[in-house]
Amino acid sequence: MHILAPHILFMKHITFLLICLCSLRATAQDTLQPDFSKCRIKGSITIYDYRHKRWMYSDPTDARVPMLPASTFKIINLLIALETGVIRDENAIVKWPGHTDTTLYGYRPDIYHDISVKEAFQVSAGWAFIELAKKIGRKKYQQYLTACRYGNMNLSSKGNDFWNFGNLGIAPAGQINFLVKVYEGKLPFSKRNLDILKKVMITDSTDQYILRSKTGWTRPQGQLEVGWWTGYVERKDNVYFFATRLTKQREDDQPDFGKCRKEVTLEIMRRLKIIE
């Protein structure tokens, strides 16, 4: 009987594992390939399987490209407002300042009134979080972004709305890394404040899962529009984190740009049996 040397057996085993991993990765890429064509826009989706510590990408390169977080910044913004004592809880009322820049933020008269922080988060009333930002101050923001290693931590731009218009950037993979820390409670925020955030983030809840998420949409300098949907699906057996980002040119008429963030993501998650 011919017995293979140990090092040859080891190499054969490694080769087999690599073949399996490559096959799995290729399958995941095919399964994860989003159908952005019907929206006529570019985009990517990144998913992290928490239990198996496995990343899945439709575009591994785009998953690491930082861009403005837009309203997804409200996730950490709410935590900072709570931790600094600017607000006591999610029911705190933010007073309507009487005006906003409708050129930058669009005309949304339904949100132009005194509003609770919870409602401002859920309907994405940007003006309310700008009012909170004025009270928090740039120094506190820098301290918390640095402690959390949030994106590129770049607050060099002027203005209170640095998450929509400025130099702050975060990549899809960075969004997920931050959300994993939120889920694990490994951030410089109290458990009470993390629990408040998690409650406010609930977007959908069934017998099978709880979906916590936040959308974002901004039109920074130039002609590019950036749309986000990021969050996580908590099941009894696992947690799946996701970050979807779409981009389009401002002059492109695409009325479904906002809807596509969620529609494409939900389609992928159904395909992967994350939700039903």
C-alpha cells in the first residue's frame, strides 16, 4: 500500500478546502447579484452572516468605498444625542425652527412641525437632527466618531449637516462593522441608550424575525445622488447584517430610486432565505 507523506496529505486537504470555498463564494455572488437593471441605477449590496462569520458581496470593491452616510448617520447620531444628555429619550420633542432649505432637503410639509426624536428618526426628518447637532457640537461628535471608529471620522467640513454635505465617509462594510458593534453592545454608549436605539430602529417584526434599519439619501456636491438602506435581521438562529447603496446621476429621471433601495434588498434576502 502506498502511503502519502503527511505534507502531501495536508496540501491535498487545503486544495480541497480552497475549491469548496471558491465554489461557495461563486454561488454566493450569483445569489447575491442584485437586479438593479430594472431601476436603471448602479449599486451594491453587502451582507454579513453573523453566526458563520461570513461576508457576502455583490461587489467586493464597492463594499469598501466610503461615501457620505446621509440619514443612516441618524443611527449613531441618536446614540450621541442620548449619551451627551442633549435628549433624555426617544420621546423628546424637537422644536420646529420655522424654516429649512427645501432646495437641499426637498419640500416635505408633513414633517415641518414640532416632532419627537423617534418620529424624526423613522420619517427621516433631517431638520430635527440638525437642531440636535447644533447642541451636541463638533468636539463631541469627533470624540464619539473616533471612539467608535466610524467611517473615515472626517469632520473637517463646515456646517451642522456634515453627514449629508461634507467629507465624512463610510463604506458599506463599515456600516456593517458598526452595526455589529451596536448589536454586541461594544460601543461607548450605555445599554439603556443602545436599547432605545434598537427599539427605534425596528422596521418590521414577524414571528420569524425582527428587522431594524435606516434609510439614507443625499445629493452632495456635483451630480451624484447616493441612496442607502442598512440594518440587520435578527432571527432566533442567526443575525444577518446588510448595507445596500445605490448611486445615480442627478439629471437621470428615476422616480423609483428611493423604493429600489428596499425592493432590491428584500428580494435578495428572500432569495437567501433570510426573510420569507
